[in-house]
Amino acid sequence: MQGSLPVPDHKASFEPEQLCQMVRDIRRTEVALWDGQKRTQPSEWNTRTAAIQQIIASRDIVCGELFSADNLGTARAGSGESPFHIWDLYGEKTLRGYEKESPISRE
């Protein structure tokens, strides 16, 4: 096929090599545009782990005391309870004592 023939649809025609190049270019464009989904990259895992927060005792807590904003806080790099649950803990009675800065876990 030649795109230079005087027939109207020939101007939109491609030679096989041109079609392959166009498809390659489209695929590269799709990759470059990205799908919009944020994913943790392998190089970010160590940073992500270090940045994870946990609930901790902001002061010594005795057994039977109620959890509150006065005795709970958050700190980085731990495996304790997620700070998303801190509101659920408020008002709960502790079943054991906690030392200052120790991680809080659901009992």
C-alpha cells in the first residue's frame, strides 16, 4: 500500500513496518502514562517499616487504670497497636501494667 495514492482512505493507510512502529509507540506511551496506582517500590520498604507508628504508654500505666489521652501516645518503628485504634482504647481498663514508652497491645 502506498499512502500517496489519490484514493481517500490511502492517506490513512500504513505499511506493515509503519503499523508495527505505531503499535510499539502506543505501548510505550501506555507505560509512560502509568495506571495511576501508587505502589510501594522495593527501595521504599525499609523506610516504610521505620516510619510505621505504634501506640505506646506516654507514662507508666498501672494495672486497672483506664487508657486515656493522658497515658497513651505514638512513636515510630514498632510492632505495637496501630495508632488508628487509639480512639478504641480510650476508656478501656488495662489488664496489666505498662512502663513508659512500651508498646501497647490489645489485651
